[in-house]
Amino acid sequence: MSNSELSAMLCIGLLAAGLAIAAECAKTKTKELTITQSGTIYAKTVLYKCKYPDSRDHNFAAASAVVTFANTILIFVVNYLAYSYYKDRNDELPALAILCLVFSCMASISGSSTLATGAAYSKHQINRSVPVDNPEDCKVFSSGYFIAGALLALKACAFGIMSYNSLMNNAENAQQLSTKQTVEMGKTTLEQPDINDSVVAA
């Protein structure tokens, strides 16, 4: 195992977060809405129509959701390989690594679902142009929603890396301890008096 796995997980995690931030920057702002009168009801209530401009935020959010999910698969595979390396050198249950991996999966699932939901809502928002009773009913997507998805993607990446490091460090420590014990046993054996010499001397 090498550091290339860590680099891959980190780069993909940063890519997912970057796409989510791009979605946040590209989403429709309130000042970008076009509100027009579309008619009246019984000559009393004025209807307004909300027209949303074209935006690419749903594309960025959908891409970020896919990349976040792909990084989850990579994290799971890399940690599985690290666990195989670990269990050959240590009999103890890697509690910290398992806990970090669970947190990573939870954050990844939450981040992916958050970004996918935001992408779907944003796309629906662009495609609709419905009458409303009040111009204030023309809503835009909540500010900071995609940032939350970016933070969850980064958390998933961070916990995955922590799980990997915990497994590899514990495996290396166990191997070093085993090597040290073997060397000490060999020294002890060499320092013991030869039994045959003792018999001859007697």
C-alpha cells in the first residue's frame, strides 16, 4: 500500500467539494428573478408569474453528488485492502478504523443525497413558471444548501483517510513489535549456556 490511495481519495473529495461550491455560486439569486403580472382572478386578485433564469447549478450539484458517491466506493475499497494488510499483522479489532469508516459512509450518503435533492429541486425551479398571489412567493433555493453538501463530502473524505491511516499505522506498529520480539527471543537463545557443555563439565 502506498500514499497514492490517500492522494486519490483527497483529490476526489476536493473535486466533489469544489463542484458543490460552484453550484452554490451559480444558483439563482432573488435579484435575478423576473416577476410579471399574468392576470387577475375575478377582477380582484392580481396574479404574478415567477420566471427563473437559466442556471447551471443543478449540473454542478448533480456532478458533485456522483463524484461524492464514487469517492465512497474508492474509500471502501482502499480501506478493505488496508484491513486485509492489517489483519495479517494484528489480531485486535480495529475499532477506531471501523468507526471512522462508518462515519465516512454516513457523511457521504448524506452529502450525496443533499446534493442530488438540491440538483433536482433547482432543475424543477428553472422549468416552472407558475402564477402566484404575491411576488414574495417567488422563492429561490436556500442559501448555503450546496455548501452543506460540500462540507459533508469533505467530512466523508477526511473520515475515510483517518480510517486508512489508523489501519496502516496499527499494522506497521504490530509488525515492528513482532520483529522486535523475534530479535529479543533470538538474543535470549544465544545467551543461554549450551546444555551439552554443561553435561560434559559434570
